[in-house]
Amino acid sequence: MTTALALNCTLKPGDAPSSTDKLLREVAAQLAHHDIATEVVRVVDHDVRPGVEKDMGEGDAWPQLRAKILAADILVFGTPTWVGHMSSVAQRVLERLDAELGETDDDGRPILFGKVAVVAVVGNEDGAHKIAADLFQALNDVGFTVPAQGATYWNGEAMQGGDYIDLDETPAPVAATNATVAANAAHLAHVLEISDYPA
């Protein structure tokens, strides 16, 4: 069965309301229409140490999260927008993924080849396109494949209050994009399952 892991890179721990969580769960619901089960993990609840190694030693929670990433076929990478950039939690995840550049499978391919990555960004300011571009480049560098139109986002009106989580309903353009992201991710994951990159 094809599976997905959604990493929520919000700064809010525990059960605190999170717009990023809301958007990720909407994408997960769309993936379910393609028989893909998604686990959502809030990264800030885990002690992910700074560094660029697979394991930064005693107490580092990254090895457990890394195992989940390696077990999933699709990574849904979610982050809020802060001062025009991805969250510090998201940046740390990218730094830890850097270790995968030196990892290969039994056929000599980078270990993340054959896995799909899509992006979800929320915020009250401009920055979603820039964040998606940065994430696409980083995720592609370490071996993920990004499908066509592989990002969904919501940005509130400039210089106004309000969060995505406060909306009474999902805006139609966001809902349509969520569906496209999920459909294209599912399609690409199935293609790569049938025919992975050459060794």
C-alpha cells in the first residue's frame, strides 16, 4: 500500500491550533481518495538536534523521524511563513536531510530516489512561492521527485489579521489545488513504484 508522511513544521507544540496542520490534513484527506494513508507528525514535538548527520547522538529524535520518511512513498512537507521565509523547524529538517546525500540503496541509487515530495505553505504575508521554490530545490537535491503543480498554499490578505485555521471553509482555489497536489503525488508515486530510476 502506498503511504505518505506529512511533516508539520509549525512552531506550535502539542495540540495547539495550527493552520499548517489544517492544510496538511486537507491534503491527507485528498490523498485518502487515492487509497493513500497519511501520518501527520508535528516536528517541534520531537527533539530534532541541529546538525547534518543521520544521528546526532543521545537524545536526538531525528533517527525515528528519518525512519518514517524512508518508510513512506510520499513526503508532504508543511511549513508556516515567518518573515517571508519557511519556519526554523522546516530549515532544520532540510539540514538533517542533507545527510541523505551520502546514502545509496543496494543498486547504488541515492536512497530517496523513487520517493515523491510535495509542499504545503500557510501564512499571512507574501512568501509562499519563494518558500515552495526553496523547498523544491532542497528536496530535489537530496533525491525526492516533485510532481507537476506540487505545492498548495494559502496567504492571507496583506497587513490584515486572521489565520487559515480561522476560515469557516476552505477557499475553492485552495481546495482545488489540494486535490491536484494529491492526485499528482499519488500518480507519480505509482509510476515510480512500477519503474524506478535507473541504477
